[in-house]
Amino acid sequence: MNSGLNRLFLALAAFVLILTGIAAAKDSSDRHYLAIQEQYQRDYPDSKFDVKAQQLFPAFAEGRRGDTFRVERCISCHVPDIAIIGPQKAAERLVKDFLKYAPDHDRIAKTYGLTLTHPSTITQQLYDQYGEDSYATTDGFHPYTIAGDTPGTVQTVKLPGFIPKFLSPAQNNGKELGLDSVGCVVCHNGGRLSLTDTESHLNLIINPEFTWTEGAALYYKYCASCHGALGEGKVGPPLSNQDRLGYFNEDYYYRCIEYGYTDFEHLGSVMPAWGSAASDFTYDPTRDKQSGKVTRVLSENQINILVQFIRHWENYETLP
């Protein structure tokens, strides 16, 4: 009896040790950010911080759900000592280091209009220009008009900015929140819980200002007549629906715009192919409502910018 229990105990102990070893190995392999943090320390030898630090816990109220943080991991690689050096220096280093490890940094900067400047705090002026209470009325953010529901009428669109209201100084007793309190994803959206260096950049809005302006110009020229002034849907389906935005990734949106009715997502629909025809598309006059001849209207970069603009309707308050 005792010998049987001993064998069972030893087997269970060995099993636990194996599981622990597997978990430790996976944990180590998933921590790609450690090499970046070590490089950061070499670049800034005066930086004193724990390389094992993984995350910044946002200090604003909406950064929590009950007692649980909405974990932000951007800072694990980008200025991991932000709590030590403060928002001003962090903003300077963020700009300097942002593309350091990206092999195609020149293309990224050009495609998304990166100015390589970053605010350190959300001032009232910044919020007044880009916040939810602001609208596209200043230079570069011109008001947009689309055809109204009644023939012969037009509708002026009040496109709100992308900085959430709860980050405005007015909502924080006049205090200007800094990067060390706000973090990144609240404005850049993206996968909030991704750990690896590849996954953490999927679905990340690279430049909110650029995609909000350039994307808006494209949206109101080509998309609003079918999808509505604020993405609420008309002839086409709604794009501002959080469930829809949450379930589809950027590749899906890109394919919808690039291939339109020529790919399986929209076969037989009125969705134009703004880029090219899908490679396996065969025109069927009994099914297709378009002519079957596709001429590129939007470049690949323009489609990517449109996708980024649509994602501005994502809601930070929705759990990832």
C-alpha cells in the first residue's frame, strides 16, 4: 500500500516538475522584450530599472475594471523606465527610439506620415484639437459633407476626435495627464494583451492624427455614401459597431476594400473592388451586380490608411 502511494507521489511530483519546466521555458521564449530592454539599457547606461519589468499600469480611472488593470505592455519595450525619467524625457526618447528596431522604418514613416514628434502630456489645447469634444473644423480637419437622406440635400458631418473624453484635463480636475499615467493603447488601440514583439504590433494604429485626417478624407470621398457619415451604415453595413470591429482584424478589412465583390466575403454584393480583383474571381452575370471589370482606384497605402481610420471607432472601454 505504502509503496504504491510512494510511486504515485513520485509520479505526480515528476509531472509537476515537467509542467513547471515547460512553463518556465515558454515564459522565457515569450519574453522577446527582454533583449530590447537590455539594448535600451546599453543605449541609456544611466537608466536604472528592473529589466524584468513587464508593464505599465495606467493611472486613470478607466484603466481599471474593478480591481483588475487593463494591462498595457507597450512600455515594456518603449521607454521601460518611464516611471523614473518622467513623461517629458520619455516623449523625447519615444520619438528617438520608436523605429530603431524596425528594418523597414523609412517605409513605415512615409506610409503613415510619422512626424517623429510626440506630446508628453494631454494638454487642454491637445484635447481641444483631437478630443471627443472636438470636430473636424480646423485647418487639416475640414468639415465633410455627404448627400443627405432627402434627394438634393447635403449633410455636414461632425466627426469627433480620437482622444477619449476621460483623458481631458477638464475630466481630471484640470490636471494634464502624462504618458506615464495614460500609456499608449488608449489612443493607439491595438492588441492590449499581446506579449511577443510581433503580436504586440498587430492592429496598432501607428499615427492617430495622420490616419484620422488622411483616412477621413478618403472615407468621406469614397465610403460615407454607403456606410454612413459616422460609420452607422446605410446601403452598406455599419462600420462603427463595436462587435463588428472587435471580431474582424485588419486583414479582413483590407480584403473587403481591395477586392470588394470579387472575393468570397462580398460575392454578389454591391461592395466595389477599390483595388484589384481577387485572383480566383470569375464574373457571373446572374450573381454579380458589378460589371466584372476592375480598375484600381485606391492604392495599397490608401486602403491601409482607410482601415486605420475605421478602427478609430473602436472603443477603449470595451474589453480586448
